Amino acid sequence: MINKNWIWYFIAIVSIILLLKDCGGEKIKTVTVTEIVKVTDTVINTVIQEVPKTVYIERLKTIKGKDTIIYKDKADSTTIKANQYKTTLKSNNASAELEITTTGELLDVQGVITFEQENKTTTITKTKNSSGLFLYGQTNLNGFDSYGVGIDYQIKNKIIVGTSVNYDNFNGHFSLNAKIGFKL
């Protein structure tokens, strides 16, 4: 005969399952990898325009406290004549398009340097611990003289709560079992 307290065991196990059902939650892990490497590169190709462009500049005009070179379209009494060369410098990983202005003395260098940008890698991993209900059957392998059916509930991959009913052919008795297990 089944023990009369089995209903209390069953209510206790169901209550634990319902209380622990929302335990845990998801884990969010964010990893950002930024690699900054100092790179030294060698100029492998230089192309200089052979015929310079003639430009007129008004030299050393102070704008906002800084000496600045002003380019003019035509020559006048405040300008000087200068040569402007277009130059391309190439290296393994960069290139520069420059304009060099000179009168024999370097007056101005302007241009654009093109190179590859560093990459940042961000990985976001969301891990949600799983819960689940398992139905199982069992038997005694030494003569198959007892049989059982049970239910286990795994809570967030940390706790197992379960119950089972077994029938013993030898005694003709039913037994109600309960279990709880914790992850080590």
C-alpha cells in the first residue's frame, strides 16, 4: 500500500519546481579586443611631378595668432613666386598624395595619407541556462522484478528535483520516491 503522506511529498516537489523555475537567468559576456600595433613602414616608391606648377603666395600672414601661407591667383606686390610639386609616396601599407611648395626653401606641405584602419572585434555571448522536464522508466536488471516510472525537472542546469513510483513484483508493493540533486 502507498504511504498516505505521498500527497504531501508530491505537493512539496511541485512547489519547489514552481519556486525555482525562474531561478538563474541568462548570462551576458561581452569581449572587446582592440589591438594597437606600432608599425614602421618604408617608402618603396616616390613619384615627383617633373614640371612644377607656378603659384603665387602671400607669405607669413598672421591669422588667429598663427603664421599662414595664403595662395593667390595672380602676382602682385605682396606675393612671391614659388614652385609647387605634386608627389606620391607609396609604402607597403600606406600612400601619401602631397603638394610641396618651395622657392628653394620649403614653404608648405599639404596632402592626404591613406592607410588601413585598425579593427575592433566585439563578441557578445548570451548563455541561457536550460531547464527541462524528463520522464523516465526504470527496472531492476537482476531479474526484472521491479518497475518504475518517474519525472525529473532540471532547473537552470543546476538543480534536479524528481519523483517516481515503483512497483515491486516480489512483495507486491508500490513505493513513492523523491529526489533532489545539486550540480557539483
